Amino acid sequence: MEYLLETNFYLFIIVVYILSFTILGALLGIMALFEEWPVSLMEIVKTVLKGLFFIIILSFILGTLSYGLGVLGENCNIDSSCYPEYLPY
């Protein structure tokens, strides 16, 4: 079960990276269609990079939390008494 959670976590991060750079490319492509740029390219890049940074940090936090809760859920009871993995229940 831990392997599946870890694999899903890495897949989630990869998908977030791909989506982020796809959105970045789409924005720059749309802006390149217009010869007159409404704002400077540097402002667009700064804004997109801030968004990417926020998305990456958020996905890392959410992935870590879900992984941790999944691992805890395997070894803990409702009354919050937890057992190490090597002891039988």
C-alpha cells in the first residue's frame, strides 16, 4: 500500500509540472500572436513563475499530507493508539 501511495504522489507531481508548463507555453503562445504585447514579457514570466511556485509548494504539501495520513491509517486505531508495523494487531 505504501508503494502505491508513493507512486501516486510522484505521478501527481509530474502531472502538475506538465500542466504548469503547458499553461505557461499556452500563455506565451497566445501573447506571441499579438504583435503588441499588452504588458511586458517580464511581468508575464514573473507572474507565471509565482503561480508555478505556489502550485508546486501546494501540491507537495497536499501530497505529503495525504501520504502521511494514508500511512498512519494503516497502523492506527480509532482511539489513536498506533502500533509499529512489525507488531501484529
